[in-house]
Amino acid sequence: MRNYFLLLFLIMLAIAPVPQPVAAQNDLAASQAMVQAINGWRLELDLWPLRENATLERMAYDQASYILSLPAIPAGGSIHAGATGAGPMERAHFPQYDWPAYGRSDNTAIGEIAYVGRSPSAARGYWETSTVHRTAALNAAYREIGVAALPHRFGYVYIVVFGSRPNVLPAIADVQTDLLYLSNERYEWARNPWIQNVRRVRLFDGEGRPLSSDWTLWDSTIPLPEDAGDEIFVEYIDENNVVALAKVPLDSAASALPPSTRAPATATPRPTQTVFAPTATSQAMQTGTATHQAMQTVRPGTATPTQSAVVVVPTPSASNNVLLLYDARSFTLINSGQTPLNVRELVFQGGGGTTFRVTAWETQWLSGSLTALAGSDCLQAWSWQETSTLAQPTRCRQRRSVLTLSPTALFWKQGDFEVRLNNQLLAVCSASATQCEFTVP
């Protein structure tokens, strides 16, 4: 009889449901702190803050949960491989996420970074030392964010997913500073029919009534209108008249913004254009400073120069705000002044007839905006035949974008070249010199 009851007990034990491990919950306070930390980092460099997105948060949570289910935290980039081995971009197209691409699945604006540790400040300290992590966190191609923070014996497993969607340009309002943070489209694969480079915006209240009489120039921050109510709408329009609309709640929490940005309501909104700043830089590199050879410049407003009309300037002048450095291998444009500079409309015309527009640097990897190149920051280009990344000049504080060009497109090697702004001649630069300076009005 005793054996009978023992057998019955074993059978009942076998068919009883096996307790399942309780899935870790996303620590909302910790994940919110991470969003604020990343946006604070971006705002320090005058990049737009990222709006929280529920789909990206779910992607981050699912990946963090999977990582926690493993016997040990994977090392290196393996932390971004999901249960099927799929990376972030591939997982973004799983049915439960269905993140939209820019035409093709491999043209999807998705990025992911991770950290296992105690705090967002520790995570930032690590990410700042890593080019790949810094590039993702400070990339102007991204406009939305999702964060998971799952408890771990070392603190938290943080998974941060960044993304952007065609024709979705979020804006974030801070009612305590009366500022509206606008975004723009900077993803490399944004093409017609999607909105691209926004030039103008206008605001409407929650009932659709205009809050401004006409379109105003796009800026990364603009003052919030008075008496806007509980929400406003931002209408964006680009140079091809493609329009996008963003709904902006005017809540006082502004949870995506770090507390340090929310000064008292009496704070005066910044009246000038915000400076976009870098996403990622290469490791500090130095190159020999070129000797001050003769440079040829023509001041704005002068007659079209001939060779004899060129003004020779032996050293950079404080009155000029752009410095070009070039040699047999690379070309660098530097804002040599102290204030942000709009270089977007500059065009270089090579002696061999090659035309190069500064807008060519406006790719996915541009760290900010060509309409506000910060003082001492630069743009650089070289041939795609180079086998490694070239050093940035010591005069350049931060390299905002790099281009690799066809050997036939190296205009500065084709003889003297012209610098033009909206068909106005700003300078003629000598091919035999290693630098050239001029003024952008």
C-alpha cells in the first residue's frame, strides 16, 4: 500500500505544472534615467533629443530578457545577437515590431548599444571611449529611442535601441523653458517621396488653428507659442514641398529631457540657431602642420579675379572664417572662427571642370547640420583608394563627416579651384598651396 501511495505521488508530481521563471520587469525609473542621460549628452552637443517609442522599447526589452536568460552575458558584439542569431536590423522586421524601412529592409534606421553596470553615468563613461557606441548615441540619423533596464547582480542590463521612420519627425516640448526641440531627416537613405532636408516649419494648436502667420525657417529649437493649450502640431516642409506632421503634447513632465535642461520658466529661449555637434570622432590623431605657404583668396564683393588680381595672404587672417587644408591625399574644410557657420551652400569648382558641393557631406554619418558647423570643427574627404582612415588635421577639433571620393573627383588636385556661394565667387585657391582661407558671409 505504501508503494501504491508513493507511485501515486510521483505521478501527480510528474503531471503538475512546472513553475516558470518570472520574466524580469523593465525598471521604468532606471530606463527613464538612461533616456534622460542620453538626451542630456545629445543636448550638451546641441543635437536634438530623442522621443521615446514603444516599439523600440519592446525591442530593447525582448533583447535584454533574452540576454538575462543566458548562462553568462555575451562578450562584445554578441550581446546584440537575438535568440535566432539575428541582429538589431533584422529583428526590427520581425512581425511583432514591423519597423518601417526606407524602401528596402537593409535601408532601415535602427541601431543598438548595450551596457551592464550600475548607472547611466557609468554607461556614458564607457560609451564615450568607444567610437561605435558614441556614433550610435550621437547620430543625427536617429530621432527615436527605446530603453530596457533589467536588474542584474552587477546593476542592470541596459539595452538601448535607436531608430527613425520615414516622414516621422518628432518634436519635444519643454514647457518650463518654453522651448520646442525639433528634429530633421538626416538618414542617408531618405529619398523622395519621403521628406528629406526640412527647411521651414509652422505651428498649429490642438484644434488646427495656426499659431504663426506663416512658415518660419527650421531651427533645432524654437520658442513655444503662448497659450498653445495642451498640445500643438508641428508641420514640416522640405525643399521638395514634402510635408510631415508631428503631434506634440505640452505636458510639464518632459520625461525624455534631463532635469538640468529644465530651468525656471523665466529662462530666455535661445534666439540664435542651435549648433549641431558631433556624433562620433576618430581617435585623437595628429598630422604635421603645413608650412604657411602663399595662399590665394578673394574677398566677397570684389571683381572676378584673374591670376594677377589674387590677393596673397601668408598666414590665416582673423577676418576669415573658413580654412581649407589640402594635399595630395586629403581635403579638409574647417570653421576657423568661433561661431557656428552655415557652409551648406558652398560649391567648389575644380580646374578640370569637376564640381563638388558641400551637401555631399550630408550623409547618414554627418554629425549634426551643415547649416551650423561649430567653431574649429571640420569636414574631410579623400580618395576611396586609401586603405585606412587618414588623420584629421590638428587645427580640427572635431571631425563632423568624412567622404571617400572617386580618384577622378579630387577637385583640389586638378589645378586652381574656385569657391562659390550661390554663384558668388568667394575665393580662388591655388593648387600649389596647402591651404586657402576665405569668408562666408
